[in-house]
Amino acid sequence: MTRFIYDTATSFTGWIADSNHSLQWLFDVPGGTEPDPELLPPGDALIVEGSSTYEWILGESDLIQHPERWQELFGSRRTFVFTTRELPVPEGADVTFVSGPVRDVLSDLREAAGASDVWIVGGGELAAQFFDAGALDEIAISIAPVALTDGAPLFPRRVESDRLHLVEARQVGQFARLRFEVDATTTATEHADT
């Protein structure tokens, strides 16, 4: 059965990108450019990200001019990008653009994933929309030894402790790795106003 996993790195102050939408602070952490292989999505995982993450990766790695780098970063993983704009695609990359509410795209994502998991790797707001739709199964966070004062929040929703169950806490290099299972027994609508 397909599971939806939000996996991201964050500053210890709860920001996943700085005020310039940059992730450079993350790559400046020792081990940030070459994460532990255990932290990477499996080769058959379906990747989902927002347009800000996608555009930053395109620009930072110059993927339009050097499309071979896409393979180095994503392998053969299929990638879905939530956007309302037309964006470029590196030659040879398997990228699908989708728009609209997450709830309306869930069946397409499940079909595309097949027996694999869906990894939401960019966008706290996007991950929160999966939570709102009752489709988030796990939250995995790698906390960096960095303090940012503003930027893109890790998860811009209030989530009470009855919804999360800690299943792992460990050190991975300079990062603290936490994994939470999301309890789907409480309906998303019960928490939509909190």
C-alpha cells in the first residue's frame, strides 16, 4: 500500500528555507551535500515537491544547461511538481506538473506510485495540504545545527500530540533525525480549524 512520507531537513528553529527561498544553509552543514544514503528516498519512490523547491534545485544545480545532473540527484525517480506556472524541464527528466488541491490529485499520485511510496520532499505548506487531506502517513525530519530567523516554515499547521507518534530519534552526522507516524484515525476536518 502506498504511503505518503514528508521528509525534509530543517533548521532547529523550524525553517526549511531561508527568507530568500534558499537551501544553501543546509548544504553548508558538514554532510549536507552528501546525505547518509539511509536518508534518501528509495530508487522506486515517487517524488513530490512544490514549485519553489523545484525552481531552486533547477537553478542551484544549473539543471537546464546540465540535464545529466538530474540523474545524479534524482536517478530514475518520477517527480511530480505542484505549480500554477509553466516551468522548464531538464532534458530526460521524468517530471509531471500538477495544480489544484492535493485532495484532487491523490488518486493520480497513488496510481503513478504503484506499490512504491510517495516522498514529499519540498514545501511545508504542500506537506500540510497532504495532512489536511488525511493522506500523510509519516513525517521525517532531519534537524540541522542551524538557526534561521525566518523563511519557509517546516509545517504551517497546528498538530496536537494525539496525531503524532514518535517512532525514531537518532543522530545522523551533524543532524538529529526524528520520525513520526501520523495518526489518521482523527479526521482532518476535526483539526482544520485549529
